[in-house]
Amino acid sequence: MRQLRFGSVELRPMRLRDRSAWLRLRSANKKWLDPWEATLPGQANFEIPFFSLLVAYRAEWRADRMYAFVMLNEGHLVGQVTVGGISRGSQSSAYIGYWVSESHSGRGITPVGVALATDFCFDELGLNRVEINVRPENLRSIRVVEKLGFAKEGFRRQYLHINGQWRDHHLYALCKSDCPEGLLQRCRSLLENKTASVGATRS
Ligand SMILES: CC(C)(COP(=O)(O)OP(=O)(O)OC[C@H]1O[C@@H](n2cnc3c(N)ncnc32)[C@H](O)[C@@H]1OP(=O)(O)O)[C@@H](O)C(=O)NCCC(=O)NCCS
């Protein structure tokens, strides 16, 4: 797999040595992430231990079902981007999910991660279509997909169980033919400007 990196942002598979940084990040951002986290119906406070998560991610990767990446900024773990729901054959599609720590939000890091993952879907996995589903209340996430030029295609009632309830979602999607040059390339100036200008003002 070619390296997935642009500027200070990198995506790579999770490793065993990510454990302490991962646990720290997840615990520090619980309040920030809870409203947007997928939950299991009837199972309150369900937490998968780090090692089980790593094993599951590796098995899913090998089976070509899901590709979970940790997202790094300047070499530090700051979030996650996941390519899931992979369908091959006549459909050849996947969805992308993502989060970033509150302290690294607003710096344009996630749009870079999503662009890298989208190009990975088209170029490495050979898929034709990538979907992103966002709750109508999640204005920050809607900005991410709109900035990247995903098309709003519809509304999915009670699409996912999030933070303890079935939640409606907007459906956004991008097809390979929408950006033959690649999403990163198409959004290059937007992504460079945002990370550069914020990077200059924040440590
Ligand atoms: C949604 C999310 C991934 C956006 O990531 P990000 O790296 O901050 O993305 P951006 O820096 O491009 O910010 C997106 C927009 O939200 C705004 N924003 C980001 N963080 C903010 C904050 N803490 N306070 C106010 N506004 C904020 C930005 O200004 C930006 O809008 P702009 O481009 O018009 O300036 C991030 O907010 C997050 O992880 N939220 C919690 C989990 C989540 O919602 N996941 C997505 C589920 S679909």
C-alpha cells in the first residue's frame, strides 16, 4: 500500500504501540465524541477493549470488509478515518466515517484525511463510489463533506444507532468520475490553505 500522507496529515493502520495514545485520546474526547458515536441497540456503554479492536480491525482489513486508519498530524495520533461497508462487483462502493480530537478540530485535518481515504478507495481498492452519512445536526461534519464536493443525494430515516437512538442521516456521495484527477488533487489548494493558515496560528 502506498503511503497515505499529505502535508502534516497521515493515515495508517492501527498498531499495537498506539495503545496508550489511543486510550488517552478516546478518554479525553468522550464528551466531544459521544453525540456522534455509533452505539449498539440495547447495549448501553459498550466499549471494545483496545486489543480486541486491533484484532478485529486486522481481520476486517484482511477480509477486504473494512479499512480502519488512525489519523496522525505531525506524527501524533489525533483521530480516525474508517472505510467500511465495502461492496464489490456491480456496486463497488464503500462508506467513510471519521473523527478528530477536539483540540485538533477546526484545522482542516479531517478533510485531508477524508480526501486521502477517498483516493485510497478509488485508486487502491478500485471502487467506484464513496458515501458519507451525516446527522443533520452535525454542522461541522456537513462542512467537511460540502467542502470536499460530495453531492447531497438524499435522506436516510433512522439510518444508524447513534448515541443511544436511531438517528436520521443525510446521504452524501462521490463517484470516481466526479474527480478523475483524484480528490486530493482537486481540493489541493483548499486543503493546503486551511492547514497552512491554521498551522501558522496554532501550536
Ligand atoms: C466533524 C469533524 C470530524 C470535523 O473535523 P475537523 O478536522 O475539525 O474539520 P474542519 O477543520 O474542516 O472543520 C469543519 C468545520 O467545522 C468548524 N469547526 C471545527 N471545529 C470546531 C470547533 N471546535 N468549534 C467551532 N467550529 C468548529 C470549522 O470552522 C469548519 O468550518 P469552516 O471550514 O467553514 O471553517 C470533527 O468536528 C469531529 O470529529 N467531530 C466529532 C465526531 C464527528 O462528528 N464525526 C463525524 C460523524 S459523521
